[in-house]
Amino acid sequence: MKLAVLADIHGNLPALEAVSADIARWRPDIVAVGGDIVNRGPCSLACLRFVEQRRADNDWRVIRGNHEDYVISVAHDPGERQGIEGAIRRNVRWAADQLGPAVATLAALPDQISLVTPDGGEARIVHASMRHNRDNILATTPDDELRQQIAPPADLLVVGHTHRPLIRRIDATLVVNVGSVGMPFDGDTRACYGRMEWHGGEWRAEIVRITYDRERTDRDFVTSGYLDESGPVARLVYDEFRTAWPRIYTWVARYREPVLAGALSVEESINQLLADCGDGPPPGWATPSMPFA
């Protein structure tokens, strides 16, 4: 049994196309998409259409991630907000407007996939953890907490969300984070996905990195209107794409209160953060509990 899982596409169509082509060459029995197809990138609608076509033609399995939930929420309540929350919602609203009626497709997606393994066990795919779809599973997560995050345990649990790949065994469960197709957060700009194979009575996993046409994605940020129309948060998203390091969480944690208090504008706070980060990881990157996406 061969299982390919990709996640966290985030509107990056060239990366998605490259990963799909590599998966096709590997010829797995099952392909699953672990959520976050849309938002935080320039081509949400095109990526959703691509995945839906593969779902129809090749029986790809697809679940909903936290960014699908963001888009659904903002589509249902597009009202303005103040400060950093308002800037983030404006960015999400751009994706919701791009998707239009296709938002209903997101709402219909399940939040997990369960597969029967060759020995009658279970392989399960969720976006972040069994607790909720913004719950990070990391290399630094203590064993006792990880046991709670995967409960009830399966033979194989495959996740995404953090945009950082890992392979980790806890008791009888192999836990695999497949990283991000369109927006990696570990300094490696290549697209990323996971291959899992049942072999010799156990699951084995491999993280695959794929080069793709990043210049085309760069053009998509401009020609789609994303950089001009989705507000100042687009600059942070673009820098995440450019550097493969997270920016938005650090910005929110550092500047939410100063912006609400009127000490800084949204634009000024973004300028400060990008100046501090340069091309490297954000300050506080080593914090194990940091939410990423």
C-alpha cells in the first residue's frame, strides 16, 4: 500500500502542479490532500479547481484545513474589523472573493480521512492534530502531549499545518507531518509532500522536496492582483513565500496591542517586522509552542 499526502498548498499553483506530477510518477494507491488548499497565496480558485479535478478523475481524497475555515467564516461575515484583525480579514476576504460560489465546496469537505491498512489497522489523515485544526505537532512536542494529540492512536497519523515536515514514532504510531506544498516554513523554498508505504508489516515514511517554477508563482502574486488588492498583510505573505519562513504569527504577537493603541499603524508595524527579520527566521523561532499558520 502506497499513500501520498500533500497539504498546505495555499494558492500556489505551480508548486501544486509540480508535486502532482511527481506523485503521478510514484504511482501511489491513494492520494490525500490534508487541507489548506486556499488562502495565503495568489491562486486559491485555480488550486481548488485543480484539486477538485483530481478528486473527480483520480479519486484524490480531500479534507478541510484551518484556512478553509477562515475563508468560510469571512465569506459568511465579511464585515470590517479594526487593527491587525481587520488587516488579516481583508487578506482572507480577497481569497473568499476570488473563490466566489466555490466557498460552498470548502464547507462540504470532511475534517479527517480514515483508511484501512493491509493488516486491518488504521491510517488517519487530519490537518493538524486530533484535538483541532490549529494544534501544532512538532519535533519538540513532549511525548505525553503528543499522545493526547493523536488519541485515539492509529498505526499511522498524517498531518500538516505547521509547514515543517517531520517523521516521528510514538509508541505504536508513526506520526508524519508532510510539510507544505506552497509555503514551507523551514527555510527550504522547495515544495514538500509525504510518501508513506506499508512494507514488511509496518509503515515507512519519506519526505519529498520538489523544485518548481518559483518565478511563475512570483508573477502570480502580481498578475492576480493579490499584492495590490488584498491589503498590507500581502507583504508578509509574499515574504513568507520568498524566504520560506513564517511572518504573520510573529507580527500578530508583537504588534497587536501597539496597533490597537494607535502607537503604530498596520503598515508601520509590518515595515518594522520585515526589517527585523531580513531573510532569516523570525525572532523567537525556537519557541516550541509558536502557532505557525
